[in-house]
Amino acid sequence: MQGRPYPRGCARALDVTERMEADRRGDDERALADDGADDGGETPGVREDEEQPLARVRYGLGKELRLFPDAFVVLLREEQDEMRFALANIERLTLAPGDHSPSKLVLMLDLDDGNTVIAAEGVTNVRDFRKLLARLTEVAPQIELDPPDMDEQLRQALEIRTRAQLGCYGAVLGTILLIWIIYLIVAFIGAQAQR
């Protein structure tokens, strides 16, 4: 192990981490590439000409919903795909629970040409989605929400998920406590039997 200050397996992990950081820096440099203009204190990772969204919901791996004053954008970074829908063309926004996992929401858009588009599947970021809904009703009140009390249902879903997680944690801690008590009883009985 001469010349290596770290164990054998760690070298590969460090190399991968360094490569990932270099790729990330390379991607940022490509995204920020401009015509030779100087970097006058701009926010890193944001292009100068890029319009800032009113609301943003990040979910999954590299997936994003963005609300602009005139458009609703679904951004899929891994697939390098962007779907842009004009708010004027959206008639109804439908939110449904997922097939296999009800906590992963499916977002569908009914357009004015009669088509229904599945905009996003697997949305789990309920808090940010509620913020997006509030901004959407301000910007485009003509868009119908299905169910009509979508914000209230999302709030309830968030509370149910929190309670379910607390219940799971409580069950695990209760099981550990029960096993510990059984161990103490067995140890006490074993100590009394040897006398």
C-alpha cells in the first residue's frame, strides 16, 4: 500500500466523485457559455437571457415543473426534453394519484384542442406543488382544476403522509423497546435461576 494514503476501494470512489464534480462544472460552463461577455456578478447556473419562473416544483431525478406568466413548462433534464404549454391553451388541470403508488401524483392537462396530455408522473413534492397551484390560480384563473378543491386535498394528503411516517417510526421504536424489555425479563429470570 505504498504511495496510497487511503484504502484500495476509496480510490475509485474519489475518482468517481472528482469526475462527477468536473462534469458538473463542465455542464455549468456550457450552460453559461456566452459570446465572451464578462461575468459581472451574475447568479451561477442562471443564464442572463433566461426568464425566471413564478413557481418551480422539483421532483424525481432532474424533473421540474415551471410556471411562467404565459406558459406551463415540464422540464426533463435527463431526457433533455422540455414540454411548453401556453396557459391560454390549457382548459383543465387534473391531478390524480398514481397507479402503483398513490403518493406519486399524475398531472394531466386538458388542452383547448381536445387533447389530454400527461404532463408529469411521479410528482411527490406536494409542498411546492401547492405553491405552484396558488400562483397558477392568480395568473390564469380561467384554468379549471379537477378536483375543484385540489389545494385542500393536497394539504390533507400531506398531513396523512406525515402521520403515516410518524406511525411507521413509532412502530419501529415500539418493536425495539418490546425486544429490549423481553431481553431484560429473560436476563432477570436467567439470573434468578442460577441462584
